[in-house]
Amino acid sequence: MRLTVFWDRMNQQFGEAYASSVAKDYVIAALGGRTIEQALADGEPAKKVWAAVVATFDVPARLH
């Protein structure tokens, strides 16, 4: 998954303003206690980070 696709899905799920807040502020256990921004900055693949988002939040099947 490319980062552009990742952010498109984040924006669809949370809305543009809230998506950036979730990425910056929400710590996800499945990412080793990191935020989305931290995980991506550490080089985690966008696909793995998105899977953690799906597992943590109520993401509709169409965005999986």
C-alpha cells in the first residue's frame, strides 16, 4: 500500500481534520505503543499500519 492510499483511507474513515489528529495523538498497542505518525516515521509499512488502524477502530469493510 502506498502512503497516498493510506492517507486517502484515513481521510475517508476519520475526515481530513480528524485523521491527522488520530495519526498524531492516538497510541496504538498493535504498533508497539506508537502513534501512526511514529510508526510510519520508523519505517513501518503503510499496509501494516493500516491493518493496526482497522483492528483498533470500527473501519467499514469497504476500506479494508
